[in-house]
Amino acid sequence: MGILLKNGCVVDTQNQTLSPMDLLLEGGVISAIAPGIAAKGHETIDCTGKVIAPGLVDMHVHFRDPGLTYKEDIVTGSAAAAAGGFTTVACMPNTKPVLDTPEQMHYVLEKSKSQGSCRVLPIGAVTVGQQGETLTDFCALSEAGAVAFSDDGVPVTSAVRMRDALKAAKALHKIVISHCEDGEMVKNYAVNEGEVSRQLGLPGRPAIAEDLMVARDLMLAAETGAHVHIAHVSTKGSAALIRQAKANGVSVTAETCPQYFIYTEQEILKKGTMARVNPPLRTEGDRQAILEAVLDGTLDCIVTDHAPHSVEEKARPLADAPSGMVGLETSLAACLTFLVKPGYLTVPQLIAKMSLVPAGILGLEAGALTPGGAADLCVFDPSEVWTVNPAEFRSKGRNTVFAGDQLTGRVMLTICGGAVTYRNGI
Ligand code: DOR
């Protein structure tokens, strides 16, 4: 029968506008976008005062399925995505077993299609078992549905392997997403090397460990002509290197996460393991540089790096707890609060960085509301103030640095392929 969204403020990510409009959804697609559409037996949802945006796209999540489903699975991860306004996510391969075979690609695609609340696209591993030794069969993985290649969670230590991976991905018109940290320099250390690590008497992960590998991968991309996408950029140095490489014409895109332009290493002292993440939260100078790089487009898109861990794991001492934080259910609100509210970005600019731009990097047709296009969208109240309570998350993960924070802007409705995947208060 279709759904009619009345009187919303519609985001056009391509033309960067916000206009009062109605949207009619029929048969899984957007059948009309216009003012004053009359309801003809459609379910009508009043969106007065709300923003209607394309479904958000997160190109960097960890759903832990198969094998680590006590942390998260495709059902709960995709439900968390829907609650955050996302309709498409790309999931990293550091599962158990690793997503390194066509069968694993099929597993993710089929489980998400039959039981999920959003589109879940698998990212194939770069090396077999993420062991850094043997390249996976990029061709077979791509044919089976891999949307990109990455060993995220584990840096690809060998420059030879990374060079081969870039060439193999290029031949398939796919990208490599690189987790840039020199493994030998960061070991399993918990925090940034600096003031806080010294205060705690812990060894730290130095910024140079990230900068070095970013420099290496930018040089390899330049040399091979392949495209590299730099994951979760956290340092001033990396941002500067990427900016320069773009100016030199290197085929590079890059992402960051809300935690890197909102918080610094000081959070470790207040929130302990909840603030432990790889790469680590850095200094105020890094935070400012990351913000600047988001605003000038050096960092193309915003992702969550949604990395759920169990309560028991995060209750361990700082040096023994796993790294990572969940983000799907707080990302839009955090970005509205820290980027839009202070006037750094407009709503359409932010939404593009969380939908159209990452979709484009992955070569997907998503991130824009178009008549005839998929009915993938979210509706949010840009002014609702709420307090983050991890106990209310759809995710199995409770590990967030945003717990207790007051954020402005709340997702009220998410629709994926014309089906309501999340609805709250509208
Ligand atoms: O903190 C992190 N956690 N960084 C990563 O790159 C991986 C992730 C995880 O899988 O837990």
C-alpha cells in the first residue's frame, strides 16, 4: 500500500539543499518527491519538524559474525545500524573464521538478507586468515560479493603484500582499505604514546606508527596507480600526508570516526577501557587537525568503526582489555552535536559525508533520495536532546565513550528497501 512521509525537510545530498517536501514510497522504491502529495490509502507518517535524509552508509563496521557472536551478530549489528539511521554497512573481515573465502561472502550476504535490518556488504580479507602472508583470491571474493578488501584490525605489515593487493584490487576496480599502524611499534599497547601513557606508566602507540604506514600506502598507491582508502585517520601527520597526496593526484580517499574529532587521550583517564580504541584517541592538536581535515574534505567520509566487545572483556584492566567502541547508535547524533550545531557543517554537508560519499567510494548507488531509486532513508529530529544510555542499545556492545553524554538530534524512523527497520516516537 505504500508509505507517505508528509511535511519533512528533505536532504538533497547532491545539490546540498534542504527543502520542505513529501515522499511517497511504493514497492520498495521512492515513487515521488514533491510538495503536497495526497494520501491515497497510503500509511501516512507526519514528519513535521523532522529531517528526511538518505539512508546512511557506514563503510566500516565489525559485526563479529561468524564466530564471535557473543560480541555482536548480523541480526543485532544490523538492528543497531537501523537504529542509527543506516541502511547500508560494509563489515570488516576480522571474524572467526576470517571472511577470506567466497563461502564467507555468501554467508554474510544471505544471513543479512534473510535476518538483517539493513544491507550488509562483506569486505574480503587481503591475506588468508589475516595472517599477512598469502593474498586471498581477490577475483573469487569479488565475484562472491566482496565490496572491498581490507585486513582491518591487523595492519598489512609487508609492503610487498600491500603492493600486490593494490594491483589485484585495481584490476577488479575495487579498493583496498588500509588499517595504518606499524604493528611492531604499537604492539598491543592500550593508549596513545604521550602525556597520558607517561602518567599511567604504560607503553604507548606513537602517532608516527600511523603516519609511517600512511606514507607507505600513499607511495604505493602513487606507484601502482591503484586506489587506497585510509581507515580511521587519527593523527595530524596522517591528515597532512593525505592532503598532500591528494594535491599530487594520488588516488586516495580517507575516513575518520566521531571519536577522533570529539575526544582526546584525556578520556582514558575518565572512562578507562571505554576510551581504548585502535588507533588510539590522540592529543588536542591531533583532534583539531582531524576536524580541520573533515571540514576541508581531506577526510572524505565519516564512519563508525563500530567495534563491539563484551562487558566482561571491557571490565579487564586497561592493558588487557580489547580495543574498540560501538558507534552505530550514536554517530549521527554525535556529528549533529559536534559538527552541525556549532556551525562547522550544514545538515546536507554532514549527511553527504555519511551517505553519498562513502557509497561513491565503494562504487554503490546509494546516498541520495531519487524518484525511482531504492526507498532507503532515515528520518531524524535535529533538535531532540537525549542522553546516551548504552543499556538501550540494539547492539550487544555497551562499550561506548559517549555513555552519559547529552547529544542533540535523534533518529526516529529508518526505512530500508521500503520496509520500516526502526521506528521510535514518530
Ligand atoms: O579498536 C579497534 N577495534 N580497532 C580496529 O581496527 C579493530 C577493532 C575491533 O575489531 O575490535
